[in-house]
Amino acid sequence: MLFDSHAHLSHAIFDEYREEIIKKLQTLEIKIVNIGVGSDEFENEKIVAIGECGLDYYRNLENKNLQKEVFIKQIELAEELGKPLIIHCRPTLGTMDAYEDALNILNTCRISRIFGAGIAHFFSGSKEIAKKFLDLGFYISFAGPITFSDQYKEIVEYIPNNRILAETDSPFAAPLPFRGKRNEPAFVEFVVRQIADWKGISFEEARRLTTENAENLFCLKTPF
């Protein structure tokens, strides 16, 4: 069994293929967390987290204050509902500014420092940034780019085995050997294989620990 901790299966690009992909995931025994859009039915048991939310400075710096205000509201909602946060941070090129601001907000909001506060999704930060998230109880999730960029190697090796997750962020950022093509949840296998290689463990062990970590975080210890 594999677990894709972050996929956008509701994206319009999947409209023609969604049922086919779902059947494929069932056959391959791959679980996913689908990132949706909306604010209805927060008590629905199918909602396992709040997000993705956070700060994105890569394309637009003009609305930083608004981003921060909305992020704080989403943190408060997650705390109210007792759900983990899925955090998206994309800093200005060559900096860690979005990560630093997000961490400052998390500390200011006094987010519950319990094991399983949430996920730093599609992580591309430094080891120092990763440590700060880990200290707050967050898991660190890696996506397709780790299969074609060695810049992630030191961070993947650094993250404890019980705090690491794998994701696709599909339909975006497909891993090798599908780079440049439409991504899909089944390709999480290649992310897990890279994690296994860099951590010096078997694929079976990497598959087990990334699945168990996701199940523990999202309280999904149920049969597939």
C-alpha cells in the first residue's frame, strides 16, 4: 500500500479521467488525501485536515498582509476543529521569507505543540526551517522534484522516519520518469522510491513508514 498525502484529484484536468484514476488507485491500493475547495460541512468525517493554506510570495508580494490575515483565520479554524493544517509556503526566489513568516505566525498563534500539528507540504526549505516545523509537531512532505534534484537529498536524510510523508501534488510537478507530463496519484511510488534510496532503506520500508505516518496524522487507521 502507498499513500499520496496531497493530490488535487478535483482539478478540472482530471474530469475525463477521474473515475479511471480512482479505479486504478483502488487496484493498486493507494490512498490519497484530496485537496478540495470550499467551506461547507466542516463536521464531515471525510474532512481530515484544513488547507492547503499558508503564504505564497513567489508570484505576488502585494497581498502579503491579506495572505497573513487569511492564514491566521485558517489556523484558528484548524484549532477549533482539532484538524491538522496542510501548509503551503512558496518563498521569494533565493530566500526563505514565506517559511519564516509562516513560522512566526504559527508561533504567535500558539498552535498546539502536539505531535501531528500538520504538514509542511511540497517542502523546499532549508534544514533549519525543517527543524522549526518539526519542533512544532509538523510532518514534512516531499513531492516529485526530489526525483530530479539533488538539492533535497540532505533534507530528506535529515527528516526522522516517523515524520516524513510522500505526495504528488498532482496534476502538477510529475516525478521522473514522467517529468513534464500530467501528474497523477499513482506516481507517488517514484517519490517513495527516492526517499528509500536517500535514506538507505528498502522500498517496502519506505512505503510502510510513509503510509503509517499519513494514517497516523490523518487518523485513517482503517481498511483501504
